Amino acid sequence: MMQLDDPITVLKGVGPKKAEALHKLNIRSIDDLIRYLPREYQDRTEVTPIGQLRSGQQTTVIATVQRVVQNYYRGARRQMLRVHVSDETGALSILFFNARFLKNAFQEGRAYAFYGTVSQVRTGLAMAHPQFTPAEERESGILPIYPLTQGITQKQLRDWQRQAAPLYGQVREYLPEEVVKRNRLMDPAMAIANMHFPENRDRYGQAKFRMIFDELLALQTGLMIVRSRSTGGSGIAFRRQPLEQEYIDGLAFPLTRAQKRVVRQIMEDLESDRIMNRLVQGDVGSGKTAVAEIAMFKAVRSGYQAVLMAPTEILARQHYEGIAPAFARYGITCGFLSGHMRAADRRQTLQKLESGGIDVLIGTHAVIQPDVVFSRLGLVITDEQHRFGVDQRIRLREKGSNPNVLVMTATPIPRTLAVVLYGDLDLSVIDEMPPGRTPVKTRSIGEESREDCYRFVEQQLARGRQGYVVTPLIELSQTLEVRSAEEVADELTERFDGRHGHGCYRVALLHGAMKQEEKDRIMEAFYEGDIDLLVSTVVIEVGINVPNATVMVLENAERFGLAQMHQLRGRVGRGSHASYCFLILHGESEVARQRGEIMEASSDGFLIAEEDLKLRGPGDIFGTRQHGLPPLVLSDLVRHADVLEKAADEAKRLMAEDPQLGRPEHEGLRRRVKRMFGNDLMLDL
């Protein structure tokens, strides 16, 4: 008889190759498999005749392949596979982009079942990138859809789940009885069964609540363990004299009231004997860097070193180029460290750092490498903290003996969410902009105004300015209506390359799939003015400061969250020139229209974040990737904020009773926390 801890290879159809593919999904045992949950469900109960299809409908069509045609575009950089199919009621086009491997997947004259979304294209109705199978192999009913990896199909995963279903009953309750009763939680075995194969809508709802609660409880418990390490014990107390005032008096601008308030809070922390563990939130341009400089000045004047870690090399270098000359006037030495330095320069920097010859180190994640040794580290600062994982921040803090910690972010987090998400982390907000900063003029437009928009971009380029065009996707994908970065880059290169009398402007493409060295090279060229127009995905959301950039265009703006649009808009308006942001909306979504109105009316990132929290539309603005948290499978920190609050309350109770989760009744939760955060991070659990 199979057991939960049996290897996945005991299942019929799982040989060495399939097992290797499943390992990429972290599925090694039967227990891993049954906890690998669907990301969505599809209703395959109904089949719609082609003659009854309508645009926007998601359904199953059974049709016979008549002809397969492959088309190439722009020098074969992209290609489209068009499969012409029909039934007794009409004809339909099945479209695949950049999918040469599918050319031989269809036999003319054979019937297939296609499941996808119908759209209206120039030549008639079409389905782009549907799921398909020979008609005789079609599955029907409410089907779970799982995240996949190469070599594994949905049908195979569903078959293996059905084989494992008799073992669902072996799953035991791991939470104390009072937690289960207080939160009215479904039995975990029943919850797992209803996540894979729901009995009905109510059962599924109860099962999903249980799984989300479990996930958020493990998250909150793990975060509390991490925080207890950072706040426990005695900290470094800096000198109580107002040493920082010398630096403040030398600034070229007066601090805003908000900056003064946050500086005062930081100084109180630094002069106490408890470890500072403070988050500073501030909109783009609010002056967070000046606050960080004042804190570093205080650290050095108190006899300690400071380190500032930034998520990209260009942002780290911009910090260094701004801070090093300012500190040099006071005899403070700065060093720079990145992964792309020459070996000799790196060795010299490390030697000076260890001997105390460098007071302030500024760099990328290279500063947390094992051979980076400080002489007397007293202050650790991470900029754009949401780009770093929990483990990276801990490794940086462990470079010293209980150093004070300051983390900064320009991603506005509503207080209602921040209080739960960050718990006992002290929160400071710079909610005031320096005088003289001109808000970016923002305008929502439809597809019909794109040409006017690009003429305006051209006018800005003609004046010597630079601009961004941001798209949600790298390349043409499953949705025909979404313009990709590659497509837009091709069009704008053709438009602005001088062949049509429009002038000669340099257009470059940037996206997250590029190697880091290539991304850094392109961003550096844009920063230096060697690129006029940067077409990009959201990879430019953080980490590039180009005062000469005055125009931002967001293609398919309906696909971005409000806070994300605000972050992207913050890439312009950083200099003395008037700046502009265009939101090109596709379709007539009410939520998209509301978002556009909010963006036009406000430049307050915190107000915008609160509005996004209310709308809760597409565009996950608080995804775990953006906060450096462990990945969540089912939970959305905005949509499930109420469950997050319940989980936080239970985590506090559990941690108060058993800080190390050492009791036998907490063994299950301990295992879940270690699985979520990684064994290395939770070694002492």
C-alpha cells in the first residue's frame, strides 16, 4: 500500500525522466504531489459549436483540422502558426505565436478539442494559444489546472493526482484544536481533496480558505522568527551628541518637515541600546537617500562603518557617485563593490574595508559575499528593500555584531496592510515632497490616440529629451490584444531610425529575460544619453535615474496595477523639465477607466496604493516577489488581507507560547515554516 512519504516513482507512468521533471516542481514524494495545488480550474463540461461562438467567450470547441499554415514576420524574428479548423456550423482560426515545435502536432482531417478564449481578429473569429488534445482523448468536467514544467502535461498531473487521491485521508491535522475552532477551519485531508477535485462551490471555498490560512500562518510565523533575531539582544548605541547636524547644515537644500520627523525617529533608535529595525517608506523623489546619508554620517562619526546595498549595479553606482563626494568633504571614505569589478580592484577594496580604511561601503548584493569582512559595522541599509529576499537581508545584517538596520522602499504600502505585513518593524513614512518638484502630467488615452501620443514622444526626442515605452509582455503571447516589447521596439525602431524622414533616434529594447550584464549595459547607455528611447518591460520599475527622461508611455496600461503604474511613472519627472505620462488603455474596462482617472488626478503614491487596495483589480501590486518574501502559491496579500490578519493574530499567540516551535504539537507548523523559508534560514528551528 502506498504511503505519503513514498517516492513519486511509485505512481504508474512516473519513470526516471518524468521524476526528474517533477523534481523541478519540487515534487519528490506523494506528499509533495498532493500539496501541489492547482492555480485555476476550467469548466470543460460544455462544447460550443463554432457558429455560436462570440468574442471574449472561454469554451471548448471540437473541430476538424483543414489546413496548417506557418507565416514569418520581419526577417523571421517572429512567426505565427495558423491552424484552420471547422465543424458543421462554421470555421475558426487557431493561432500560435513563436511555436515552431507545434507545426507537426496537427493532422489534417483529424478532429481535436480546443479550449481557450475566442477573439475577433481581422479575418474573423480566432483562438490564440488554446489547450488542445485529439477529440477522442478529451477530458470533460471541472478540471484543475496546475503550473507545469517541460516534459509534464496537465493530463499527466491530473492522472497522478487521481492515483494519489486514496492517500488524502492520511493527511493529519497539525494545528492546535483551539486554532482550528477559532477560525472554523476545514479538516486538512478534506481541504486537499476539494482543492484538487472540488465536490461543489461551498466545499471548494472552505478548502481554499484553509489552504490560504495555512500558507499565511507559515509566512507570518516565519517572519516573526526572523524579526525576533533582528530585534533580540543589545544593539549598538551611537553617540548621543547631535553629530548629524553638521551634515544637515551642509546640505544644499532644507529638509522637509517629513524628512525631519523621520530623521528624528532614526536618531532616537540609533542612540538607544536596542537594535534599530526600521522601514522608511517614501514616494519617488521624497528624499529617502538624504535621510540615509544622515544616518550613515551619524554612524561614522560614532566610530562605526555603514553599508548601503542596492538591487542593481547602476542604482548602486548612482548612489556612490552622489554620496562619495559629499562625504569626502568631511573626511569620510566611501568604497564601491559590485560583481563586475576587476579582481585587483575588488581585492584592494576588501582589504581597506577589513582594515577600517573604508567608512561607508556602497554596492550590490556583492556586499553579502562571504569574503566581505567589515572592521566595525554599525549600520546596515538596504535600498528598494522589496527587491531583496529575507535571506539576503539577514546575511547582510550578519556582517556585523547586532548592527542597526534601516530598510527603504519607494513602493507605497497602505498602512492597513503594512501593519500586518511588517508587524513589529518600526515604520516611518516620508509623506511630503520637496518644494519645486513638478508633478508628472498624466493622461489616459485609447488605442485611437496612439499616433498622437507617439508624435508627442517624437517632439520630446527632438528637443533632446529621452523617453520610455513600457509593455506588459516581452514577446507576442497568448493574448492577441497585448502589444509586446519586441513588437513595439520593432515598430519604433522603424519609425525613428531616420529612413522615413523622422530624424535619427536611437531605440533600444530591455527586458527581464536578458542577462544582468546586458541589462546593466543598456541602462548605463540610456543613463549616459547614448539611447534616446527605451522600450522595456517592468524591469525598469526600480533602479534607473535619468533626469533627462521626460516622457513615459505605458502600453496596455489596463494590465498594470495602480501602484505599479505610479512606480513606472516615477522614472520621469526627475529633472528640471516638464514631464509626461501616457496610459494607453485597450478596451473599455470600468476598472481600467477608474485607474486612469486616479492616475490623472493624483501623484500621491500612498493615496494611490490605498485606492488600488480598494479596487483589487488585476495587476498584483503586493506580490511576494516585490517584497522579497517567500513565494506564495494561493495567497494574495491584498485580496486576502483579512485572512492575513487572522493568521498574524494566531502566529503571535503561538510564538508567545513557544518561540522556537519546539513542542510536539507544533512539529507540523515547524516543518511548514522550514519548507517555506528554507532550511538554511531556519537552521535553529
